[in-house]
Amino acid sequence: MSKNFALIGLGGYIAVRHLKAIKDTGNTVLVALDKNDSVGVIDAYFPQADFFTEPERFERHIYKLQHGQNEKVDFFSICTPNYLHDAHIRMSLLNGADAICEKPLVLNPWNVDALAELEKETGKKIYTILQLRHHPMILKLKQQIDNGPADKIYDVDLTYITSRGKWFHYSWKGDESKSGGLATNIGIHFFDMLQFIFGEPRQIIVHHRDKHVVSGYMELQKARVRWFLSVDSGYLPKDAVNQGKTTYRSIQVEGEEVEFTGGFTDLHTVSYEHILAGKGFGLDQAKPSIQMVHFIRNAEISKEALSCKHPFLTL
């Protein structure tokens, strides 16, 4: 049966993936909200959707829908800045709808616990998008690790560079109190992926952390991981620059590259398919990576174990 959606954060870059996923799964956006009105992208998907720029009028409209005799909203899709996720998830559940929220679900582990209580109170569910758990190559790697020697500890290098201009640091994304910092804003799905494949963390060391780079080392149940995240194009490898690329993703396991750079565009649709089938990722799946990035954001910078630092990090 077709489901009805409200979408918050229509003007954000990630919203188009949610619009496409909702349409591809045969569902409908009834109403959308964004503080900006440059949202013509919705015309390619749901031109008849109601649209609001003020949350007060949006929520009033939702109330009327939920208490009317006709169409009701089944889900809120939340594509807003990270620091607003908690409030918008609450708006969803308190208005009788399940929530589908972009990562990071929330910024702090204790926010997850509070939302779990709200789930119990309302009987509604909270789902998050952890799209790398659906990536075919990531699933293949997890299967290899799961079927490998039980006592083997793998050496892993994770590198992610996504070039951002000066605007990035002036936006909410450059404000750690709103974005959670680089590890949260650009890295949380990779940290989720690592613990999904290699198990929970036993030690996390942060070697460097500023507004351009965060890097360190962690030991998981089945892996020793050197990791490097950056929004500075100056760290792009020469091969990537020569090919005109502005983003570089790499996972090496035991020195072998895991090719997963393609296949990202439809993973939101796969995520929605799983959620609509009752198999989406909820609070229990979201919390471990939120704990990891919260620790990274607040950990003291270590000058020890520099022999384990990522090769891209120059101190």
C-alpha cells in the first residue's frame, strides 16, 4: 500500500535522493518544509506537494492532515542540518508518523536513549539511513571477514577526501556545535561501516583534529584501522587530481583495495525499500557509530602511537 510522506529540509543537497527513493518505491510526498524557497527540484518528483517555509504553519498543516478524514502522513523524511535532527524526529513521532532521518541520527549518544523512550511513548519508529550497509562490495567484504579465520586481525586503511570550498566553513557544517565536526559530518557512515564489518571498537586514538582534517587509529574486534578524513583538496592524490576528481574514497584491507567508489546513487532507494518492508536500521544500529564519533570529537589529541598514524597525515 502506498505511503504518504512529509519531507523536512527540501532545499538540502541530500533531499533529492530521498525524493527519488520515495518516488521509486511508489509513494508520495504530501507536504514539504524548508526555510528557503529555492526548492524547484520537487517539480521533477511531486509538484502537487504542499510547501511551507515556516515550521509553525507546516506543523499546523500536519495536524490538520493527521486529524482529518482523508490522507494522513505515514512518515517524515528528515534531511535537515544535523543539530535539528532530534527536534524534527520528535515532531514526527508526536504527530503520529514514523521518522526516516539522515545520518547522523543525532549528535550525542544520550540523545539516542531519549528518543528510545519517545518510541515507547508514541508507538512509532525511528529509522536512519546507513546506506553503506547495503553496498554490494561492502556486503561482500563483510561476508569474507565473517567467513574468515575467527582469530585474524586485519590491517585496514580508510581514506576519505571530499573537497569543499570556503563556504563550507561559514555554513552550519563548519560549526562543530551544529554539525558535530568532520568525523560526524563526513565520516559517520564510514565509521558505521567499519564496526558493521569488523566489530565494536576496543581502542580509538585521535592523532589530529582541525576544521580541515581529522585522523587517527582504532582497534576493532577484527581490525587495526588507520583512518584519515579531510575536506581539503590539497590532500587529493595526484592520480585523482590528474583525472579531475574532487573526491577520493579508499579502503585497503591487508594492502588490497576494496573497490566501492561506484554504486552510491541508488542506495537511498534500497534503504527505503528495507524500511518499508519493516527491515530498516533503527536506534540500536545507529548508536554505535554515534558513540564513536562523539568520542573522536572530544578525545585528547595523542602524540603517542604515531607509528600507527595514517600515511596521508603529515604532522
